[in-house]
Amino acid sequence: MLGRASFLVGRRAKARRSGELALQGPYRLRQASPLLLLGDIATHPEQFDPGKGDYGRALALAEELKMRPLVAHCHPGFATLYRRTGKRQQAQERLTTATTMYLEMDMRFYLEQAEAEMSA
């Protein structure tokens, strides 16, 4: 949570350290969120580095552990990555998946964000 909060207030270096530290723990259940955070940091426009993204690992782990909300959160991250690398069709597909999942889970806040991203 500290890493996500640091990321949201623009302290990406601290967020990265928090995410990497969280991955060192012994519990796989607690690793999916830091992997998603590291993916978000890697796709940030001010330091875009798709090679450091961990969306694939986050998605695989979240699916394995049946963490459906986290699975849904991975798709907008992939969409950002695809959009920034010129793969607009794949980006749109990921956003469609995210909006469908958010709607099914009644996650309205995130649904609105994904819908706004789709129309942008």
C-alpha cells in the first residue's frame, strides 16, 4: 500500500523500492499487487520502460490465485503499454476486457476510469 500511495503522489523511486521490497516476502499471495505496481511505474510517461513492466507476471499470478479484481486491474495497465507502443487494437481489447470485468464485479469507480480511457 505504501508503494501505491507513493506512486500516486509522484514519488516513483520510493514506489519502486517499496514494490521490489514487497516481492522479497515469502508469500506469493502478496506479490501480485507489487508486480502490478512495478508495471504501472514502468509505463509512466515520464520514465517509460516497457522492459521493466511486470503486468504479465502480475496477471498470471492473480489468475492463478483467483484474485479477480487484481486481474481486472492488470488489463488497463496492458492497455497503456500497448497504446504507448503503437498497438491500438490490443489496447482497445484490454480496455474492453477491463470494463467487462469491472461491470460484472460492480466496481463502478474503476469502470468509469476504463470507460473514459476507451473514449479518449
